[in-house]
Amino acid sequence: MGRGDLTDEQWAVLEPLLPRGARAGRPPVWARRQLIDGIRFRVRTGVPWRDVPAEYGPWSRVYDLFRRWQRNGTWQRIITRLQSLADARGAITWDLSVDSTVCRAHQHAAGARKHGDLQKERRAASSRSLATMGWGGRAAGSLPSFTWQWSRGGSLCRSW
């Protein structure tokens, strides 16, 4: 038994919550307790599935059990039942406190208008201001700033 594996007391609480196998026939090669300990090892350490130690069974079998129970909602039912048992014993305190100093808005949320749909559209810059802006910003509908003078009808070489 590894350091993070389920104790006998924990297994006695968890075992009745597990789904029963519906198929009769040959018994499984790997005990569920081993496979669940392998899943817990992987979740606790964060190692890739292929690096789960062999003492918990083949990594593919451990992963298969995890994904199958994840897809059919078994893990959610188990955690809900364990929470209700712990709540009945008074082991869970349901007090909640949110500290607003750690709640942050996304960087794109800064400076947004509260009623953007009620705001008037900004006017495009006048043609007079375009001449003073040079290569700076352009008004909507004007030529892009990377267009050379000769492509707008001017001479290719003005200095000659």
C-alpha cells in the first residue's frame, strides 16, 4: 500500500458507492481498489497516464475505468454521495466568503462603455485633418497608410 492509497476505513465507505458489475463470468484481473488507487495517484501527482506505476494495474486499464466513469456520471454520483455523508456527520462547513481584492476583470474589460448601444457613432476624420496627419491614422474609407504616393496617381519619382 502506497502513501496516498486508500486506507481500509476509506475503502469501507467508498466500496458501497461503486457501481456493481452487471456481467457474470470470469472475475476481473485487477481489483477495483487497485485501479481507483491508480486513478488517485495520477490525479494527485499529475503524471501522464502512461507513467502510472504498474502496481496499480496497466495504465490503459486505469485510464479506461476513469474515462468510462467520467462519461456515465459515476464520479459525480460518488462525490455527491460522499458530500452528503460528510454533511450529515457535520464534517463540512458550508460558509462561503469571497474576497473582492482577488477578483479581477479581464484586461479587455477596462474602459468599456456601460451603454455602448446607446452611444453615437464617432465621425470619421475630415479630409482637412488627413493632410495634417501625414502617415498617421487614416479615416474609414481612405487608402491604407502603406500605399505609396505613385500608386495614388502621383509620379514615381518626384525629385527628378
